[in-house]
Amino acid sequence: MDLFNTEIKFLKGVGEYRAQLLSKLGIFTINDLLEFFPRDYIERDRKQSIAELEEGKLASLTGTVVSISKKPYGRSEQLNVILSDGDDQLLCTWFRFGRWLTDQLQMGQKLWVSGMITAFKGRFQIIHPETEVLDIDDDTGSFWHSRAVLPVYPLTDKLNINQMRKIIYNAFQYHAAEIEETLSEDILQKFGWLPRRISLQKIHFSINPANVTELKKRYSFEELFYNQLMLARVRRQHDDAQQGITFTIHKTYTTQLKNSLPFKLTSAQKRVLWEIVEDMTSAKQMNRLLQGDVGSGKTIVTLFAMLLAVENGYQAVLMAPTEILAEQHFRSITGYLENMDINIALLKGGNYKGKKKIKEQMKSGELQIIIGTHALLQKDVEFANVGLVAVDEQHRFGVVQRSLIPRKGNNPDLLYMSATPIPRSLALTVYGDLTVSVIDELPPGRKEIKTVWRGAGRREEAYAEIRREIAKGRQAYIVCPLIEESEKSDLLAAETLFEEVQKYLLPRSRAEILHGRMKTAEKDEIMQRFQTHEIDVLVATTVIEVGIDVRNATIMVIEHAERFGLSQLHQLRGRVGRGSDASWCYLISYPPMSKEGAERLQTMVATNDGFAIAEKDLELRGPGEFFGTAQSGMNIFKHANIVRDRQLLIHARAVAGWVLENDPQLESEENRNIISTYQRLYAEREKLFNF
């Protein structure tokens, strides 16, 4: 039986109904169940001292119930249970609980609890702990009845821990002999890992939980190894088979642009530009990621690459994720090219006058530079001869989306731009098929933005600073997360805040509001007025996160800053400090403040380094949430953590490279397990990258 593809409903004791419950936990096949690891273990006889607990840390322990009491709490009741280890006591408190809990609790019971340790009136406390009564087991013939160590699994509603343990036991009882090895003998020996079947059994049925962390490393490595193997195969196939366009340096439009610029390129911009030019003048298709912090000058570098394509007789395309950003690119690039004989157009979504003509000119080749949004991906959009495709804020597009425009051309060169600095470990696992260029230098004259964190009680300080900047002839942003009040959220609404700004906070300023629900024409008109300084203060939602460049804006206030992710805060902050004047960003936080929220704001105050911020963001949120939007084709790991497992990732990358170097097609008997696993689990993912 192929356990990787056998649906979980066919396992004894599961069936259709429980299969639906298990699917909520990400368990769809028997193999998913085998790799659904315990997150904790109950050691019945372990004597953990309550006195040794640490406030603010997660803990699991067993104690005897010495007190059960209820008392009024608002309109309901509060349940307090006191556990004793013989010397000290731990208070367990529930503010919401059901009869299922009170019916099973009895004095003198041995109870296992797990949760975050807090303190209350000089006593350690866990609020809403996970619990399991250890001396109640109706099935005395159960395998688990007298086990000294019990695994604890994540659960979902209507699936209890005893049912989960029984399902796990059945999986091994009936299918242990069918568990296939997924790594080669060489790799197992190199790292000293046990065979897959034995290591899985030890993880689920361990009598020594202290050893499990080491056993689990094998599965973290396995995910990273196959991820790196896939990306290495894609790179090899791309280099071997994907012939690109060999551009020639003509020094016509590119030289005109260089001579017309009112500034000099930084050394970082020059270095990155030559990396791009070397790619474009080679016979291979360029597949490059251009990273640069907010304001580092990615757009002008990209424009040079676009002009290289144009002066070779090809079209160049720049795709952006939002209309505001596409329009910003169109305005700035049109400005740079105003004295050149180049036809440029902007293609947006929706219906508007002239759109049909733009499509016809794109198809005929009359248009040389096309800037657009997702509208460029529509089936009826055709190009004459695309030579370069640049995708800005590329993480907002899925892998499949990013591939659609290149497929409309004949292997055009590909340049992906990102203003979200991507930590190396994440870049290796998500963009390992791309060559990376980094602009790690800001243009001269740019001053560091001073970031100040204030609680709601000191909010007036920020608005006093705005008044001082406006008096100097400067402009300001005020950022608010929502558009209007909602019963589900107590966040300040942009419309409410705008009214407050007009009446009380900045009554003498020329203020305007901007949010995502406005029509495009209305947003354009407001931004144009802000750029020409007809507006002093722009109260906006995160619609301004990317693409707006107003050099006279020197101060930003972000309300409810504790609710934003680090990368988003950094992107927003980058809207000020675009000129040579000193700039400020005030972060206003409101209670309740989570520990992670405080860490984010402390990081923002401590550094302007986008890569340092990205590393911290990855650490706090994990790779799945790092970009804010899910990506089609992005590999979210079940076992590996690329922050914790950075060294393991380096090993996995090296081993994947070594395996392919010695056996490019994975045809050897030694790699039989590897190619079998790869074809089963990764072959379809690989296709996403082959364009």
C-alpha cells in the first residue's frame, strides 16, 4: 500500500466522519498521520517541582488536585483548581469552561496540565491550561492504559486525545511494515539517523522524550533537502535548456538616460546593473531577483535594463501588484524618458477609454514599454516580441501568476523586484531557483528616519511634531488600519480619525483622507494634490504602503502600530525620508499589547536596516506569514523551521548539490528512494518553476 497516497479514511478506526475532522489538522493520508508528531509528552511518574517553574514560559507538569472551587465572574463563573506536587501549589483558572471539564474533575486525581506560567498573588498560575486526567481510563485493555509516557497531539473539535492515540496506534499496528524509506543509505549514515520506520515509531511511542528532538531533526532535514533538490534541478534545467535572448549593448537609449539623470548611481546600483547586463548579454535566459530596501533605487536600475531590451528592438514589460504602484512607475518612467522617442503605455484593469487601442498597439509592437497591473495577465493581452519582463513587489504574485507573461513571449529575460528584504534562509527555500542581486546602499543625502514609539497616553507629542513640521512647510502621513468602525474591531477607523484630525488634532492644516475603497480617479486626484502640496496631511490606510513618493513628506504617525507586521511597518516608514530633510516616524500603540507586538515596535525603534527587520519578522511570524499573502507554489514546511534550522538548511543545500553532481538524473540504485519520493511529492511543484 502507498501510504503517501492512501486516504486517511481507509485506516481502521477512521472512516468518512473522522477523516473530515482529521483534515482540519492537515491530515489527509496515512503518511500525513505518521508524520503528525506529538507536541508534548506526559510522563506519569515525572516529579517536576512547581517551585522551579518560570513566569512567562510554557510548562507541562503533573500534580494532584487538592482544591476545586467556583466563584462569580461577570455573568458567568470562574473555575479554580489547585494542584499540588507535595511541596508547592499551582493555580489553574478557567473563565470559560463546560460540563465536560467539571464532570471529570475530582479531588485527589492526578492531573496533567500545560500552558503559559503567570503569577497571581504570590502563586504560580496557568490560565485555561490544557488538561488530561491520568487515572481515568475506561479501556483497561488499551495499549495506552499503563504506558509510563503518553504523547500529546494537537486536536480539533469533536476529536479527543484518546481517539487520536488509538488512531495513531492503528496506523502502526496495520501499516508499519509498509513504511518506505525516503532517504538514501549514504545520507542516513552521514548524519547517523535511524531508518524511517524506526524513527517514526520512536517519536510516537517514546519512553524517553528527551531524545525525540534529535529524532525529529531527520524530518526537518528531509523537507529542506527535497526543497533544495527541487530548486537545484530547476536551476540546472533552466541553465541547460532555457535559451534566452542575447542582447547587445548599443549605448543609445541607455546612454541618453545616464546623461540625463540629475544624480549619479550609487556603487551598489552600478554593481547590480552590471550583474543584470551580464545576464542579458549572455545566451541564457535571465532569472534574477533584485532586492533593495525602500528608497534604494531599484526602479532606475530596472529602467536601464528595460532600455537595453528596447534598443535591441524588443518590448519591455513592468508589472506591479496595485494600480497606485503601476501609476507611480508610469509617471516616473515617463518623466525619465520624456526626451526619448519611446512609446510607453499603462494598462490597468476594468473598462476605460483607450484600453482597446493600447492592447492593439502592444500586439503590433508599436508600444515599446508597457507598465501594468494584473491586467497584463488577461488572456486577450498579446505582445509582439517581449524581451524583458520585470515584476515589482513580486512576492504579491504567486508562482503561476509570475509565469503567465513570460509564456506570452519567447523566453524573455526575467527580473523580479522586491522592496521587502528577504532573509537569506527564506530566499534559499522560496527563491532558490533565482540568482539574487542586492542593492545594499541608499542614495547619498538620504538621512536616517528617526523612529519614536509612544503609548496612547503620549499621542499628543506626535501631533505636536506634525504641527511643527507643517509650520516649516513640510507634509505628513497619518496611517490607520481600517476604513470604518466595525463591531469586530476596536481599531481607530480612518474616517473617525480624519474627523478628529480636522476638528481637534490639526484643525489649521489642509487634511485629506485616502483609502482603498475609493475609486481610482479619486485616489489619483488626491495623490496628485498631495504631491503638489495642496494637502498638508494625508490620513490614509495601508493603501500608501508602496509606490507613493513625496519628497516633502517628513513625518508619519502610525496609529495602532502594535497591530501591524514588521515588514509592513518598515514599508510604511519608507514613505517618509525620501528627500534630504530629517524625517520622523511615530508609532502609537494601544493596550492590550502582546509580547510580540512590543518586540516589533522595539525592533523598529532600534534599526532602519531592512534586512535586520526582515530577519526579526521571520523569527516572530515564521515563513508562512512573512509575506502577508499566501503564494501559490510556496513550500510551507510541516517540520522544518528555517529560523531554528538554518544550519540544517545549509547542510541540506550542500547534500542536494552533491547528490545531483554525482547523479544528475537520480538514476543510480543508491538514489532509488530519493527519486521515488521526489516523483511522488515534488514533481508537480517543480513544474510550477519551469517557464
